[in-house]
Amino acid sequence: MDTLEFSGIAKAHSHLSMVLAGEHEADRHARAKSFIEAARCIAAGGMGRERDSMRDSTDYFVQKAGAANTFESVWSGDDAKALAAAYIASIGEFSILDSVAKYARNLPASQRRVLLASGFTADVTAESTPKVVRSLALSVDPELVAKIAAIVVSTKELAMSTDGESQALFAAELERAILRGMNEAAISALVDSSTTTIGATGDPLADLRAGLRAAGPSNGYVVAAPAGDVAWLATSEANRSGMGVRGGTFVPGVAIVAVDDVAGMHVIPASRLALFMTSLELRASGEGDINMADSPTAPSELVSLWQTGSVGLICERSFHIAGDRSGVVLVSGS
């Protein structure tokens, strides 16, 4: 094979790889949109009609997921899980849990007890003496698994509407509810009274550097920060990876997530953690009572979904964080 033939084959292989990658990304984007359509169908259909509502959809992926031959929950099928996985991937950079999952050890859902051992032999060890091994016990105790339940409440008219503006509003509220629920649950699970706290300087970049230094070694860090700090960092010259005002990769190995109601900058050495996490599951409720408020600081009022002609879409996900949490640092007052 001469140089020209080799060059032609290399170019063809590169082009084919790009095409396949583009098709994969397009397929994932389509499935993510289908997950939103599945959510709308479930909300419009009401409680107990998840499968029927999805079967009646005009969306191919939603129909396929709803037609799965299983007597269990519709979300136990591979097609429905694929929709949920694509949606999670589309919002993953704004989720603390999913950002941590990129670096953390992933605990298998099929095994409730896992033991890992690691060590080093670079030290000088005398003949016939024990070598040093550090062990790390990881487990998923069913009693410790936390469940996130984000709720989107809308009128049945909005849930049943298929016009573009209504669907865009529904999709925005769905994303906001899911991310807020997941991020608040992640912070609650990672931060307690024993968390290391350092004082803020008032400069978000200096606070970030101080938090990373105090957190100790890790292959990757996830930082949950107030929205104002994230916007400041996004517009700074130190942002080398094109992170947006709501978060993303700040520099390689440092992912930042904006959290609207968080106090202080939370630095998480993600590779020292272990994470068990399930997919998203959706179900509808049209007969419950929900405490609702006009704003996060306003007093809540018990509202009947049935009496107000509303429907509640419940988005559930379970998770458990194990491993070394001692490296989590709170930069207070940032």
C-alpha cells in the first residue's frame, strides 16, 4: 500500500467516525426530547395510565417504550430507560450527582456489598514482612438509599397541549424541578456538621483555588456554587473550557454547577467517592394534596390537585454516596 492509498483510507476512516459520532449524538438528542414527550403524555394521561398514555403518543420512541412487554413498571424496560438516560445526559453538566459520577467509583446496582482494596509497594519493605495494603469498604445499604422526588404541577390543559410554546414551558419546568431536587439532595448528602469550612475572600476565583487546595488530591473535582459566583467565573479569563453561566467544565478536571439557593462554594473531590444511582422514573398524580407557595420564602398552602383541575408529575430517582467524604470543603461566605 503506497502513501496516497494509506492517506485516503485514513481520511475515510476519520470521516466515517465523525459521521457515526454525529448520528449517535443526534439519536441521543432525539431520545432526550422523547423523554420530555413521555413526561407530558404521562401528566396528561393521569395516574395509572402511564403505559396507555405513552402508547397513544405520536412519538416513535415513546410508543416503543410504552409498548414494552412487561407487567412491571414501564420504567423497568430497556426502551424507557434509554429515554431517561438520554435526558439525564442532556442535563448532566448541571447536575451535581451526574458530574460526580464522571469521576467517582460506580457501585453496581446488582451488588449491595462491595469491598475494594488498594495499596502501594513503592516503599521499602523488609524481606518476609507484610506489604502495606489500604482497604476501602463500600456498600449500598438499602436503608440508607435516598430517594429524590421532584414534582411538577400544571393544569391538565397545559399538560395536554401540543403547541410549541406550551411544550417549551412544560420542558423548562420539568428540567428546573429535576435539577433543583437532585442538587439539593446531593448537597444534603455530602455536607454535614463535620464538613471542613474555610472562609471566603470575596473573589470567586481565589475561593475556588483555596477550596481545591483544602480538598486534597482527586482525579476530578465538582464544585457546587452560588449562581453569581458561577457567572463571575464563566466570564473570567481563567475559564479555559468555555463554561457557561450555569456551569460546565471550568478547566479540565474541574466541573462547576450553579445552584440558586446554596450558601457558599462546595468543593467535592469526586474520585474519592463511590456512587450508586438509578435512572429517572415518572408517574402522575391527580388526586393528592400538595403544599404550594408563591415563592421559596412565602408560607405554603395545602392545595388539592383534583379540586384545582391540576396534575402532578412526580420524577423519582434513588442514590447513595459512599467513600471518603472528609475531603468535601465548604468555602463559607462566598
